[in-house]
Amino acid sequence: MSLRALAEQVLHKKRFALCGDGTRDDALFQLYRQLKTAGYRVYLVHPQQNELDGDPAYPSLDNIADPLDCVVVATSPEKALEIIRIAGHLKIPYLWLQPGSESLAALNLARYFGSQAIVGYDLKELLQWHQQQPMAS
């Protein structure tokens, strides 16, 4: 399966965790809102936030009680490794490494845990494209 096909397959899942450490006005928070508006169940994992738009934020993936389909990583490559380790232990099947988060070490770690990793695609851009596609009948 091509990476693009895998990315589109993941967009049909419904439970995403967004892991980042940026400020409230950066792309991570915009993506959070975009996913929620599109009907996804979204969990924010952020070390300095307690909430966003009235929804709780979590300090770590392992603080989320609900099962997750995909973890979106929007951190430095070094910080991404710890997120991938936790996601691997939680057996989360998909990892989406946003541009700037990817590294060979991250891909190898994802493979080690049996997770499928998406790299090279900005989730925000692909989600916009996906939402504009006509529904299959």
C-alpha cells in the first residue's frame, strides 16, 4: 500500500491524539479544531496545557482512557521518540509524523512496535483535501 493510500485510510478512523508542545496559536491547535469540526474524536496531549476550548488536555498518551486509532506527532524528532514509545506500548496502530517530527530513528521505532507510520504528508492539508472529496455511493 502506498503512503498516500495509508494516509487516506487513516482519515477514515475516528479517534486521534494530537501530541505537541507549541503555543496556543500554532498549527497544532488549529489542527485540533479542524479535526473536531470534521467530526473526529480528538485528544490533545500537551505538557503545558490543561484544556483547549473546554476540552481536557493530557500530559501524556497513557493518561487517555479511551482507545486511539492514530497518534499525530507534532514535536521535534527527539521528543517524538518518547511519544512513539508510549504509543507502541499502548498498541496504537497508526502514527502520523507531521513534517519536522520525522526521523529515521522514529520510523525504525514505529516499525519495532508494529505501528504504521505516515510521513511526508501534512495532516491539515490532507484533511482539507479529504473533506472536499465527494462521498462514494
